[in-house]
Amino acid sequence: MNSQPQLLAILLVLLSSGMVSANETTMIFFSLSVRLVPATVRQAGFDYRLSVSTTDDDLVNDELHVSPDDSPRTYISNVLLELPPDPLFPNKTNIFRALLDLDVPDPGDANHNGIADLFEVSRAVAPITTEGEITHDDGQKVISGTVSTTWSKVANSTTGLCVLQLKIADLALDLTFNHTFEIFDYRGALTYKNIGTNVDATVSLQRQGAAGSFSGPLRLSIVDRDELTYQSDPWTGPGGLTYSVLGTADSGADFTVLRGGLNTNYFALLYFADGNPATPFADEYDLWQFDIRDGNDGDSDGFADFSDPPISVPPAAPIASLRIDGGVLKMTITAKAGQKVLVEQKLSLEAPGWESIFTRTLFTDSEDVDLPKSAEPFRFYHVRAP
């Protein structure tokens, strides 16, 4: 774009959708990882301390991590067991490090909402036992052991008791630790409106049983009534920090939002770049699940509005304008959110055909777009529905 003002002509042929009202529904959002607080037991005059972590060093972040690709689901974390000092190195902390593979407890779903009671603050968990194993491989020797855990929790509590029994025959150890475990359960409102095949939503969620909240955008695209995809938008979370919402599984597959057994229920997995800002690690407590219960059905077709595009109505006339801002030619397109528009150009109205510049779907009712630079003194612009 030349810095001198140019004569510009614009011809608008725009179509747009009608007004779209917002719906509100409920959302449950919880971490599939749990926090296992370190515990100490004294035996034969020595203290043994057991911690878990997902880091690759001796730092501890207390996370029992669940992978989205595990079936059945298991906790995969590192175990750091502090042993009595080595007589050869009495002033050095003696850490035995091993990889833990532990079955996730499944206490059932007493309130039949599709979420295991373990992850709900409001639900009690009667004692339930799961088994696992640990493996230590330093390249010279492999040491293995067994783990048995018993989990329990009272209703309306973010914490429960995990009694962990660790047996390592090669080290002649049989230790029982009483760990506190903590869950992260958030609930609140999801407000959305369908804009063609896009869903423009925001979430406002409060942690259950403790302080904390999440809020931010959740922009989705409808694939069909059974599936939606979502964009990676930042949320504001505990401590006022920004959380990057990600959408790819460990396997590299993209997450999607799926409709459940009922036409009103949706569920999905997502990643946070940092699930727990209280600890100095970027990748932890990061796998979360959300469940949406949507009773809105504006067209009474038996499918929730969340994945049901609204009925189209006659479009209203849009408005567009041009301006030069800092040497950049900008076009402001004002229409209805959700409208797809095609911007075209040519140098003369007598020239045959129009050259396509780009196609854009408006997320808001008015958006600015930058037009490409050109050495030509005249250009004509044509904006229409493709």
C-alpha cells in the first residue's frame, strides 16, 4: 500500500444471519490427576518418606498422572522413596527412584451423572483397593516391587485418605504410608450462542469445597450433532494466572467434544499448559475432563442447541467501510456474527471476473480485516457470501 491516499471503490454484496440469542447451561470440570501429599512412616528406628512426581529429577510435585491414552486408566508417576542414609555417604539424602504404574480406583457413580465419585467433592468414597507395581531400572539392575492402595473419602471434602502399602523384596521393605489425596472439581455456568456452525461460549467455574475459579472463552465448531472441535483459547485461573487450553492427546490425536448417550450431554478432555501454579513446573495436573448438560432445545427437535445449528432467518443488510491506518488499508465489515463472507478485488469494473482475496467467518458482529498492499492506484472491492 502506497503512503499517499488512493482512490478506492468498494461494492458490497453481503448476506448475514439473523439475531442469535444466548443460552446458558451447566458445566462440570475436573482434573483426572490427583494430588498425593507426601507421607512418612517410621520403621526399625528409621524414617521413610514417600513422594510422587511427574518430573524427571528429584523435585516433587505430588501428582499422580493419568494419560488419556490409557485403557483401563492407570496412574503413571515417579515414586521417590527416601531411605535411611547410606553409611558411605551419611550426609547425603538417599533417594530410591522408581516408576509407578497404579490402577485408578473406580468407586462407581452413585448419582448416575457419568462421573466417577472419586472426582466429585460432593460424593463419598467407601474404601476401595487398587493394585500396582513399581520398577527401578538404572541400566545395571532392575528392582521391582508391588503397591496396594486403599482409597476413601467423606462427602463434601476435597481430600481423602490413601493408604499405600509398598513391598520391595530386593530391599527387604514392607512399608505402609497414610497419604492425604486431593481432587480438583470445578462447576458453574457455560453461556453460549450458536453462530452458524460455530459455538461462541464462555465459562465461569468455581472450585468445589475450596477457593479457586476458571473463566474464559470456549470457541467451538460443530462437525455434526455428535461432535464438536474447539480452539485453544487462554483461560484465567487460580491466582489470576493465564492457562493455555490445549487440545492434543499424548498420542498426538486431537481432542474433540462428543455427545454422550443422551442428546443433552457432552464430554471432552483438554490440557492445561500448567494445571497447578502453586508448584514450579509447567507441565502437571494438566489433563482435565469437562461435562456439559444442556437442556436447551430452541427448535424442539430433540437435540440440544449446543450442537444443533440454529434455524436460518432472512439476513439483514450489512455495512462495510475502508480506512488507512498507519499505512495499512483496513476494511471494517459489520454484519451478524457467524456470517461467512468472501472478499474479492479487481483493478477495473470492466475487467472480467473478480480475484478472491480471502474468505472469513465473522465471530463478532463487526470485525476489521487488513487488505493486501498493492502498487496499483485504483482497486475495486467486492464483498459477498460465497
